[in-house]
Amino acid sequence: MSEIPNTTNTNFYFILTGIPGFEAYHIWISIPFCCIYTISIMGNTTILSTIRREPSLHQPMYLFLSMLALTDLGLTLTTLPTVMQLLWFNIRHISFEACFAQFFFIHTFSLMESSVLLAMSFDRYVAICRPLHYATILTNEVIGRIGIVVVFRCVVAVLPSLFLLKRLPFCRSHLLSHSYCLHQDMIRLVCADTRFNSWYALVVVLLIVGMDPLLIVLSYAMILKSILGTASWNERLRALNNCLSHILAVLVLYIPMVGVSMTHRFAKHASPLLHVIMANVYLLAPPVMNPIIYSVKTKQIRQGIIHLFFPKKVH
């Protein structure tokens, strides 16, 4: 494949890759992908509509859940266009500007997912360990500020890596390994020194992706200590049940994340199909599973959804 001289060329583009070895079956593979995207969009939209319409759900826990649903919806809509156009129409080209825009939104929403889950763990800590002060600590104003901090934190973390990468020359093969644009995939196409970019990416991973789960574990350690100090097993089980949905959402995000990291670290020479599957699971599992988890495990959300679609049956 011919080399691309530099990134200032207005005709510069990247080439996306579908499912390696299964290109002839892309139309059939598009069916489960279409179902996954439909479930994600409908599920998160339903969660948002339910919380918006039900005054009883205008509480800190559900306001944080609406942030999570918005993040999942944003992540879904960011990857959907390139994935489906490749599977349906075999459109593999993506312009330089569009690829960097997708790279920015994918990584921003991914970091926001982790940040919102951290905020939700703080909500669970206050609700269980400081129940008498819950309403005074987590006011609407405080929740709004937390939301602004989450967005600002993630945008500020991703923007430098975007500008650092955009200034470098892309003069190797412009074939990407996925059907969307990721930083770790794009940076390997650069024909210049990328050590500073790699170090910056590592710092971001350590400060956000590394720190967030540690703080979540710390919050649950304090929650567990508080629960064990309660009088009865019924109260302990009730408190743990209130945290179960959040715990499952954390596992749905971080288990695929660890899997992707382990694959890149220890299975660099594994089949490209493995890397594609792991990346898709990491990006698609949370947006699909989170609305299902909260709809099944949270009674108030479940009742709100029923009321949304069948208003006469629930009072």
C-alpha cells in the first residue's frame, strides 16, 4: 500500500477493518450488531425518559443513573456510524478529521463511564454510611457540579492526546485494526517519535482508569465496614441489595477493560480476530448491559418503565 506523505494532505484518510477473516459474512454479522445497537439506544433512552417523567425518581441515585445513560448513549452513537456502514455497505474509508473526531468522543465517553461510576459509588457511600445527611450532602446543585467536573475532567484528559497525535506525520500504512478510530491503533501508524504521546496516554490511564476503580473499591470497603456494624442480617442484605446494580455495572465496565489490556500486553501476536472481539465487547457491553441491569434489579426504575409505557396500570 502506498505511503501517505503527511497529515496536511486534504485527501488523507484512514481505512477501517471489519471482522478479520469474515468479510464475506459482514451482512449476516450486521444482524447481531444491529440488535445490540438497537437495544442500547432504546434501553438508555427509556431510562432517561423514565427518570425525566417520574418525579419520584428525581433523586441523587437516579440523577447519576441518567448521567450514566447519557454517557452510554453517546458511546453507542459514536461507534454506530462507522461500524454499520462498514458491515452494510463495505464503506471502509474515513477522513482524517472524522477519524480524529471519533477518536475524541470514544475516549472521552469511555473515561466518562468510569468517572460516573465513581460518582455513583460516592452516592452509595453517602446513602449507606451517612443516611441522615444524604439529602443535605447530595443536593441538586452538588450533583450538577459533579456532572460538570466529570465532563471537564475527561475532556481535558483526552484533548492533549488528540492534539499531540494530530501534529505528527502519518506516513505508514493507513489501515486501522478496527471499524472505528482508537488512539492506540492510530499511533502505530505514525512515522515519528511517539514516546511523549505514549507517556501521556499512560499517565491518563493511571490517573483515571487506574485510580477510579481503586477509589470505588475503597468506597465499598467503607460501605462494607458500615454494613457489618448494623444490627441485623436483614438490614445488611437490604443495604447490599441497594448496591448490587452499581456493582454489576462496575464489573461490566472493568472486566472487559482488563481483558483488552491483558490482550494488548500479553497477546500481541494473537489472532487479529481476538483483538477485534475484545475491543467490541469493551465498547458495546456497558451501553447494552447497564439499562438491562438497572431495569431488572431496581424496582423503582422497573415500575417507572411500566408506567411510561402503560400509564393506566401503575399508580
